[in-house]
Amino acid sequence: MAKSILKSNGYDIFIGNNVMHDLDLLLSKPEYKQARLFVLVDENTASHCLPVLSASLARAGELQVLEIESGEASKNIEVCTRLWKALGEMGADRSSLLLNLGGGVIGDLGGFVASTFKRGIPFINVPTTLLSQVDASVGGKVGIDLEHLKNEIGVFNSPRAVFIYPDFLKTLGRREMMSGFAEVVKHALIADRSYWEFVRTANIADGAVWEEIIEQSIRIKNEIVSADPFEAGGRKALNFGHTIGHAIESYFLENSSRSLLHGEAVAIGMLAEAYISFIKNKLPAGELELIRSFILERFGHMPIDPFVDHRLLELMKHDKKNVKGQLNFTLLSGIGSCEVNRTADVSLVKEALKYYREAKALC
């Protein structure tokens, strides 16, 4: 059997290459034995991951498949409506169970659909990307975007269980892996200096290192979430890099000349917000330089025209952490520690964006 590495808000998170057996055992329990089974996939997980899932489940023949297009563009109310209708037409009732087989979009969208269909049906997450395994597998936040505003609509609701199968990472390209790696870097920067040293020097081309990384990141996030499940205070630590990062991600969704993955936007946000931390929160200059060189080395540099600053600031004003119109940040006080509810004025945010633009020249 795979090991349950922890219990988060009442549900177990399993990790290991035997987790499909544990999922099969769960589905044979009396409370699920009569449930209609549905699985939400995109075209990628339908091709690469659904066969693995199906081959492992005694009840595979009962699975009814719901498929959406991959990508953030599917995380909207129109796709929700389509899925709600499909569930109704396929005979789903309140005892039905939805398996979310995919990355962050599938987990967010599927969890929201399940949480709202007939006032809520149970769901299980089987995350298939590094981003969803290290981040979205913990926390119980589900939701959708409102036009191009990230996660504007949603609820707090936890899955019945999470099953992390590390071998699914072999189906990902480097860009998708690095997107997930950005959240790993965030966990280290906000909470654990020794983990930062491990992450900074880890040979991420070595697949053997990933199970250790996944487990450590999950433990960090779970500790933060368990202390503040509804984001009243300390959980906001997990938003480091996201105030600016979400605005950049939203901007690129609006202007689709080039797609930008979530982790790529967060990497930009972390560097810009590290600069704000240096100016406002006494992050040592040497640590800012370590963060700058590491992020540029691992994630490269994305040109962002200064003429879009006004739009990025407009998007930041929709951030859920803001209070009374003030832009609210999580800022580093040092590598491995942070402070929440730190405000910054518009001029400093513009200065941080300028710092990011010029960061490559500092190499």
C-alpha cells in the first residue's frame, strides 16, 4: 500500500506509485460502493493518465467520463454550466462521486462543479502535474475565473481524499514541470531556509528527487493551511509572489499573443515581490541577489512592456487580499520567513516591475 503522508482538514493525502490500489480500496467501501462514478479529464489526461487509472480500478467499467479542453481558458462559468448539465443528463445524484484527474485547472474546476451540483457531491483529486501535486492537493480551495480575473468565484471545500501518483510526472514536458517548481520555490522561501538550500541545489533532472520534494512541500503547505483554513491571517503567506503574479497571468490571458503558465507568472511575481520585501521589509540585499539569480537561472526572463503597468495595477486591485483599496502583499523578512498583510503603494509596485525588467541586466 502507498503511504498516507498526512491528514489535511480531515482528508488523507496518499503518495506513491501504489496509490491506485488504495483508490480502488476506497471505492469498494460501503459508502461509495453504490455511488455513480464520474471522472473529469482533459485531452491530455484522457490520453496519458486515464488508462492508468482505469487499469487499476475494479469498477473502471462504471466510470463515466467528462472531458474539457486543457488550460486556464476552461476555468469559467460556461464550462461549469456545461458540466452541470452533463452530470444531470448522465444521471448523477447527490450520492455520486467525481474523480478529478488532472492538474490545477481540473482540480479547481472539478472541485467547484462538485461542490455546487445539487448543493454538493463528494469528489476525490488525483493530481497529475507537479503544480497540482505540491500545491493544489492541499487547502480545500476550489473555484473558477471571472472573465480574466483569477479564482474570483469559489468556495472552501475539501476532497474526500487525494492520491498522488508521482509517475504521472513523466508525462509532462519541462515547461509544465518548471511551472510546478515555482510553487516549490515559494514554499521554501516563505517557510523553511533549509528546504530552500535543498531546492536551490537539487538536481531536478533526477526523477528520484521529486517524491521528496512533493512530500516536503505538502507538509509545509498543510502546516500553514491547518492553522488558518479559511485564509483569515497566516494562510496568506501562501500568496507570496501571487499579487503581482496573478495580475501578470491575467494580463497574458487577456492578450494571448503568448501563453504564460501559472508558475511562470508566479516566478516573475516572486522576484518583483522580493524586491518590495527588500525595500519595505528589510530582506537582506544578499538574499535578494540569491533569489534573483536563482529565479532567472531556472525560469528565464519574460519581457514585460512598461506600457502595461497601468493594466497590471488595475488587475492587482481585484486581489482578494486587498483591504480598503490598498494593495496587500506577503513579503519576505528573510529567506525562510515572511510577514502577511503588508501594503505597498503604487509607486513601489511600479518600481518592483522596473526592477524585474532590468533584473536580467544585473547578471
